Amino acid sequence: MSDRLHDLEKLLVELWFDQAFAGKAPDIDDLPDYARGQIDLRRLAVYSNVLRENHLQVLQGIFPRTRKLAGQEWESLARAYCLALPQLTRNNRRPDHFRMNNTGAYFHAYFLANQKALAEKYPFMSDLIQFEIVQAELAESDQEVSYSIENDSAPTVRALARRQPLVNPVLRLLHCRYDIPALIDILDDESRPQTAPALEPRQVVLVAARNPLNYRVRVVEVNDLTALLVQTARDSNCSYLDLVAVASEHCALAKDELTKHCLTLFADLHEHHVFVGSKELIGS
């Protein structure tokens, strides 16, 4: 690509996204001489308006519960975010930043930084936004996941020591200050009065994982110990027996009882596609 063509492309991106997309009308006087006659500012503004409206529609799809919670304030919140989107991506722009399915990527950070009044009115909205972003990210992930069924329902200690659980790579752990599943149940109840839900703080840990067979994202609540074991399995090449040892440091159960409990837990994690198989540890 020639330097002049590269400069023209860069200018077009700046005009389209940073100005027209953000609701500013570029002026012919803003264009350098080489670009005059090459860029149709009127058409640029039309395309930018269409793109921004499309982003607004996609936001509604990514954040259906946040939209319901915000009520009449959703429209102004979504439009303010879309107007700020070019600036939010200016210093970290990649070709995919204006793809429709990435529209919500900056919404959580934007909300915390710019919507303090709304955050005080709905202190659980921040967790809800993060939850819906994670669901969208996992659903849109293009990462393929190999999946195998574990048939050994009663493995020996030796087998536990030489097998490593494989954690689903399309997975996120969420530490929430509020009970988001309960909030979703409230928001989805069409029979409830259209008033702000009352929700007391309650810390919950959620595991969101995409089913590699049907690509649906499933969210389950887990306790702190289960979250620790999932995190440990994801971050290190450890065996099932190593995970039992980690559990023993945080649990007062007798050894045999703890091992039995962990086997049940591991089976549940496979069933929920948090674990998607296991492999033989090298040197075992």
C-alpha cells in the first residue's frame, strides 16, 4: 500500500469513527488537499449514522436484562456509550473493534467511569453488565474445544495421580457482589411490578462455560473451594490428586471422605463442561 493510500485510509477511519460515528459532522476544511474529492463527507455521515444505530440494536441483544433494569434510562445510556465508543478504542484499536459482536466490550469500564449516578441507583447493575458481557464473549468465541467423556466413575488413587483434568478454555469465573442469578429471575418475571428490584449484597461465585457440543453457555453457582480448584486446574499442570491435596488445605473432612467428595465434584464439573476431559501426565 502506498504512503498516500495509507494516509487516506487512516484519515477515513478518523473521520468515520472518531467524528461522524460520534455524532460530529466533519467539514471539508478538515480535509488535507490530497483527500478532497476522494472522500464524500455526506455519504460518510450517513454510513456512520447507520453503523451507530446498528450498534445500538446489538447492545440491546447483548444486554437484555440491563436494558430491562435501566428502563427509560436505557436509551440515553446506550446512546452515550455509542458516542463514546470511538474514543474508548482510539489508543487500542484493532480491526475487530467495530465488529458488531464486540460492541459491548468496553461497556462495563465505561459504566463504572461515567455512570456514577446510575451505579448508585442500581448498585448491582455493574455485576449484571459484567455477567452479560461474559455470556456474549463466550457465545461468540471462535475457539474450538476438544471434548471427551470420562468413563471411569471410581478411579484408583494411582489413576488420580497420573491424570490431569482439562479445563474448558471457553470459561470464565465471575466473583459477584450480588446474587446475579436471583436478579435475573426477578427481571425475567413478567408478573412482577415494574419497579426497581430490591437486592441485598450477597457475594456469589459463578462459573460460565460454553458447552462444546451445542455451544450454549451455561452458568452455575459454585462455592469458593470449587472456584479455587477450577482456577488451580486452569493455571497449572496438576493431577486430580493434586486438586484433592489443595482441597485438603481448605477442608476439615477426613481423607477418605474428602477424596470421595472430590470425585463427586469432579464428575459434576465434567457434567457441566467445566472439565472437558483429561490427559495422561508426562512421566507419571
